[in-house]
Amino acid sequence: MRFRTLYLVLCGLLLGHAATAAEPPTAPTPPTQPAEGPGGADYRHASVHQWHFGEGAREYWVFTPEQPVPGNAPLVIFLHGWSVMQPDLYRAWIDHIVRRGMVVVYPRYQPDLKTPNADFLDNAAGALGDALRRLQAGELGVRPRLNQVAYLGHSAGGLLAANLAAASERLKLPAAKALMVVEPGKSQGKRWDGVAQERLSGLAKGTLLLAVCGDEDSHVACTDAKRIYRQSRHIPPSDKNLLLLRSDRHGAPPLLANHAAPTAPVFGPQYPKEEDSDWLLDRVEKRLEVQQAEGRYTGHDPLVIDALDWYGTWKLFDGLTDAAFYNRNRQYALGATPEQTGMGQWSDGTPVKPIKVLK
């Protein structure tokens, strides 16, 4: 029941998949996680500790590296998509970041589905302020390196990541060295009516920026990714890219660059199921029943972590933070290089469709 419920959450909240024909059992299989390098499995830490603080608008999670525990580490501020209030649906990506040696703070800026979007910025800033106080005091065993900070967000969280980074001085938050917005949106949608977006001229000088969208993201498309790239005029073109992840149905399972692609779920007893979305689950279940009755069900499992993670979002963010913090691996994030755009190979040797550099 838990698996089915969370499957429905992902399909419904993160908005759908384009139909694809079932592939034969002998179809080529997609690439697996690389052994090393950005997006790879060569981790510096064997495990992750999860901390949970606050409630309501100030609830947040902190994830710190263990085995070994570092004395200090770079800080990643991770902003979830609309309604994905708990970190379960991004947990594999969070673990990947933390096991590479960083601290992740995940603010639940949305206490419930009725929270006005106009409250998101202050809610997130309040939770982050408390998290920073605890981290700087050494309460969690690892102190943050405030000169090595990245903001990362998906969907509504992509908008929020850009706004927090741009308003960091006013909000008394650390300045961004790296900013990555994945399928951000929709700043022009009904939920964001009357909510002003921060001026991106507020992004700190020297910030490295990636704006990423997916070719089958029918929910937000590339509109806000393009806007964020365009409005960050003071960031030179050499320090930013606008990228398009592309779907590939060459083999099975297919790789679908839709709005759910950036999620990377891990479920377990320490990550309890969200309890306040039953109304939405009912609505999504009815939607799935209609899709199945009309023959539009894809068979694609959105809970599977795949090459769009390892060679796409994970690789890009690893390269971006490596470049921003350590001046290495820049070619995996920026510059229209083969390392940036390459997505690995299907089992028959066919290259997966590369990332497209739009700007």
C-alpha cells in the first residue's frame, strides 16, 4: 500500500508522463550509475544522518555526512517542488550529495496545500536561519562552510531557490556560489499571481548558474528556466548555461525527461509516509484509472532512479559545485563540452540522447 500510495503521489503531484509503447523484453537497457566522477558512486562517506526540527512553516530537515563525520562541509540548500513537503521523493539525490561531503538543509516552506505562495520565501528563510544557527553552533557535529553554499531547487522550489539566492543579503542568508534550478515554474501560473519574483541582479558576483528543463515537461516547460537565465544578465555566459534534458525511448525502460524526472525516491521506516495528502491521492488515483481505461498508461516507473539522474541532474550539480567550491570538474557542468552533455550508452552501445545546450 505504501508503494502504491507514493507511486500515485509522484505521478499526480509531479505531473505525468507522455504515453510510450511497451518495449519487448530484449530491448536495450539504459546505462547504470558510473563508478566515479560527477554523478558517480565513488563516495567519501558511507552513510548519512537525518535530523528533523521545527513544525509548520518552520519545519526542516538537515542531512549530514557520517562514516567519517567531517568537522566542516559545504552547504546545499535544497528546495522541494510544490506539495512535496517531505524529503522522501528526493532522498536518493540528497544522499548522493551528502555522501560526496556536503550538508543539505531541506526546509518545508509549505505547511500544507493551502499555504499561499507569497509565504514561501519568508517560511524558507525562517527555517534556514534556524538551521544555520544550529549548524554554526556545532549542535549537529558538522559546521557549515558559509563561503561554499549552493542553492538547488525543483519546480516551485526552483523559483524559490533563485529568489532566496537573489535575496540572500536582505534575508541574512549566505551568498550563493552555485545556483541550479531544475524545471522551475510557474511564475506566471495561477498560484503565483501577485507574488513578485526577486531581481536576479541580487545574485552574488561569481555565482555559477545552471537552468535546466525537460523536453517532456508539459507542466512548466522551459519558460522560467529561460527567464532565470535571461534575467541573470550580470553573470557572464561562460559561468551559466540553459540546458534541455531529452527523453530517449531507444530501449526499456525508457528515459523520460518529464516533470517527475528529477525526483529520486527512497522509502524506509525512518522516512514516514506523508499523511496529509489523502484528498490529492484520491484525485490522482482516479486520473490513473482513466489513463489505464483509455490505454494511455505508460508502464514507466517514476520511482526508478535512472540515467537522467546519474548523467543528468546529479552529474550537472556535482560538476557545478565542484567548479564553484574547488575549481575542478567545470567541464561536467558548463561550456557545452562532451562531459557536460554526454548521457552514457544503452546496453547495445547506442549513445543516450545528449543534453541539449540551449544557451
